[in-house]
Amino acid sequence: MLSTLRKFLRPEARPDGRAAAAVQSEPPAWSPSRVYAVGDVHGRLDLLDALLARITEDRRDYDGRPSLVFLGDLIDRGPASAGVVQRVVELTRDPAWDVTVLKGNHEEALLLFLDQPEFGPTWAEHGGGATLAAYGVRPPASRTDTAAWSAARDAFAEGLPADHLELYRSMALWAERGDYLFVHAGVRPGVPLEAQDPKDLLWIRGEFIAAPRAAEHVVVHGHTPVEQAQLTRWRIGVDTGAYATGLLTAVRLDGTDQQLIQARA
Ligand SMILES: [Mn+2]
């Protein structure tokens, strides 16, 4: 009994020590400072505020200036995209936080609509209609009414606060802290970071999710919704589909520690 327990507590002492040694040959992922990385918010200001309250409480024991990384897709689908972006703009001005906002494919779609109103119907079908409405613009009812979409684009550009536009335009494609890489969707496996196609960073799913190890880093990402956050050795996925599920997830990284922090509707 005791020896069984010992084997359980000390897996390196198992007779099949080869497998255990192979696992131990990789040191655990390391973050040099505390990071909170927040998954896809998609217009759920209610969940974002609940999560920020938990994160604010959680950081009390931390003396440094923690990083707050938004993993993209702040907007679309949910009802309060403008409010979510306003909250994030406020956080970027708060010296207590080192805020990084990554671009998601939905923010890319918003920027594309500003340049090309004919993209509006496609954006609206993927949740952009809710974002237009949140900024006080009624999405045209007809896909093919190009004049109406052009007018909607102009009204949107007119009403969009300058600091929101600046935030959308300044969103990064990725960020790095120690052994961790933060990116909206993921990376193409085996391709060096500097050679990655931005389209993959914003859109990739299957090949990245299926890869046992896609990058040198541990990749922390959103974009592909999962019922429960995935913490594996080389990949941490925190998009818990907040818009549909009412569950918004962040991961806290500090040294070798990894903890989930969540808010539920
Ligand atoms: Mn996405």
C-alpha cells in the first residue's frame, strides 16, 4: 500500500522511468512576471466586468505590475461591444496594469468594413450587426443595398470614438512573456514566429489544435471555443465561448504556476 502510494506521489520512481524521465527533461514553462490572459469576450461586458473584479481581487497579493493580455475578439455577437472596448480603453490608461490588446479576426473584420463598406453584409452575418448596433448604427436589412451599406459605414466611422479607433488600429498580432506566446487563434506548426502568416495568427484552428507542439513557446490563445479551458504542456486555450455559454475565462501565469480564473453569468 505504502509503496503504491509512493509510486503515485513520486512518478519518477516508477519502473517505467523512461517515460517519466522524458516528461521531466522539459523544464516547466516560465513567466517572468504575473500575466492574466483573457479569452474571447465577444461583447459580453457583464462577464468582462465580473472577471475583472475577480482578477482585481486576485492581484492584491502581487507587488509588481501585472500584465493584462486580451486575446482578441472583444467585439461582435454579444450586445455590448462598444462598452467592452470602452472598458479596455480605460484599462490601457490605468498605470496599475501593463495592458496588451491582441487583434482577433472580428476586429480585423471591423477594420475591413471601415475600408470597404461592401464587406458589411459578410461582417454582419458573423456578429458584426450587434457591434454596429452597439455603436448606434442600424445594420441595413438588405445584403445587396450597397448605398445603405455605404451610408452605414459612414455613420459608423462618424460615431466611432477616436480612442476606440486608435485601439482597434494599434492591436498587436502577438505578444511574448518568458516561455509564453500570446496570440488570438494560434500559429502554423513548425513555422518560425517571424515567418508566420498574419492570417494564420488570426484564423487557424485544426492544424494548430491537433499539433502536439506547434511552437517553441507554450501558445496561449482563444478563437476555438471549448467547453472547458485547455491547459496542456504546449498549448493553453481559454475561449470558453462566453457569448453562447455565459462562461468567460482567463488564465493567470506567474513563474511556473498556471491558474484559471473564470466568471459565469
Ligand atoms: Mn476568433
